[in-house]
Amino acid sequence: MIKFLDLHKINWPYQEAFHQKMQQVLDKGWFILGDEVSAFETDFAAYCGTKYCIGVGNGLEALVLIFKGYIQLGKLQKGDEVLVPSNTYIASILAVLQADLVPIFVEPNLETYNINPDLISAKITPKTKAILPVHLYGQVAEMDKIKAIAQQHNLLVIEDAAQAHGALLGNARAGNLSDAAGFSFYPGKNLGALGDAGAITTNDADLAKVIFALRNYGSEKKYHNDFIGVNSRLDELQAAFLNVKLPHLDKENDLRRAIAKRYLTEINNDKITLPTWDFSNKHVFHLFVIRTENRTALQEFLKQNTIETLIHYPIAPHQQQAFSDWKNMSFPITEKIHQEVLSIPISPVMTSAEVDFVIQVLNRY
């Protein structure tokens, strides 16, 4: 079986370094907001090109804290509208709702799966205060167009960069293309911890100061609570593991791109729609997502041929049971995407023989 993602194999090269880091943390006896978290915040900010990085509990909380930080600063108010792609993972929408804001869906571009900038302006109302582009599957959204629209309407731009660690637009990385960005380091991400972890990047000193407090019960000084905060701190041990893996991220992203290039140039099947990539774009291919009209048949065919696949994501957000109030909404492009997408194996530890086999099987379908 070719696994969709072999986390054991991905983390195996770091095993000795992980054990050393674990021992160092145990020897120090400092387990919350210690040197490892500080080091990761410094290094990940430098990697993204931002002034600040704030380590938090997970990617969802990263986005929630950005919104709550802007509410504390008076740049957002409860009930304000946030434009969000209608085909994103549910966490993007939950973050808006958990900050007592209102998500307004915008259809994606069918070729890139990212929010379509040409459809944004029609969704803007007097209550619109922010845009939340999602760099879905690891490809940066059309940020130049999005930021131009935001500047015209005085809107905040907040990146959901949970799938885009290391992705580039020109010379600028995801995480440094907006007012603030949220990252997830869930184990399956391109930069994955060994448990839940997340971070926020920004160049906004006021926002960073507020979020540093909000993540820690609203406190800058112990037992002095300036805000109604939460407990969402990057774990010291997870930060230590991320410190081991961060220096290798670019190399691993290059390996993903090499596999993606092979898929795009060697898969040739009229029944399969491949993703769009012009090779000059620094897509980091967190996922390689194909589309087909009969997804069930293709997935079963691949399973029979010992290739594991996943669906990201089978149900459109507005069709989720949790959001029954939205069930009468219609987003045809989004619905088509959710009905047809299938994610095939891609990772920095896939062998050439495994890539060969995936290509051969897909071409036989």
C-alpha cells in the first residue's frame, strides 16, 4: 500500500534530534512558554519575514485570536462581516464565528481553488471589515488583487496560511502578505509538530502585543489580566520539535514540488482534471488534488491498486449539518469542487518508484 501520508517515515530522520530536545526540556524543567517557544517564535518570524510570531495552541485558535485582537484594538466589532472562500476547510469559518463575526462566502476560482478576487467587490457591504483569503492546498491566493481591493475599501486582510508553510508570492512568503496570518502545525502539515500547535505572524506591533496577552489568559504580567483572554499557548515540547524541523522545510517543499511537476507532466487521462500550476509559482503542495466526475469509482480503483487517497473535503461548508441555516444557499463552483476532488499521495518521503506507480495507475483508469 502506498500510504497517503506516512508520518512515521517523515519524522524518522528527526528521531534522534527529537529525543535530544525532549531530554533538554526535561532537564530544564520549564514546560510552558520557555526558551524553545521563544526560539521558534524568533526563527519562524525570520523565516516568514515578519517582525512578530506568536506561538499558540493550534491553527483555529491562531485565526480566532487575530480576530479577537483586532476587536480589542477597535479595528473590528462584533457583528462585522468577513469575506471568506466558500470552499475552505471548516476551521476558517469557525474562527470567524467564534470571534462573533459574520462569514460572507465568496466562490473560488475553479482552476486554483482559491478565493476569486473578481467576485469579492460584489460581496462588500458597509459591514464588511476584513477578507480572509485561504492559501488552499499550499498555493498562495491572488494577494496583489485582494490587497488592492482591501486598500480601496479600507479592509483588513488576514491570511489563513494553515496549508502554506514556505509558499511564496514573488519574494514574500505566506504569513507576510497581509495584516496578520494564522498557521497550523498539525502533524500532517508541511511543517508538522507531533501534536496540535499553531502560530500567528504579523508586522503589527499593537496586534502582537495584544495577542501575546490574549493567548495567556489576557495577561502580560502574571495575575494581572488586561483582557478576557484564553489559554492557547504553543507547547514547549512541540516548539522544540518544530525547531528541529524548520531548517529542513524548504528542502522538503522542493521535494513536494518535484513530485507535483512529475504528476502534472506525466499524468495523461481525460477523465482526470489536474490542478493548475505554472511552475514559476512557489506552490508548496501540502496536497495534490485532482478532480473527476465519478470520484467514488476512481477512489475505489486506486484502493484496489494499493494507493491510499483522501477527500479534502467531501462536504461544502454551507451544506454541513452544523450550519443548517445556510442549507438553502447555492454555490455551484464550490459544490462541484467538493463533489469531485480527490487528494493523491504527495510527500517528501515518496520514492521515485512510488511516484511512477501512482502515475501508471492513474493513466490506466
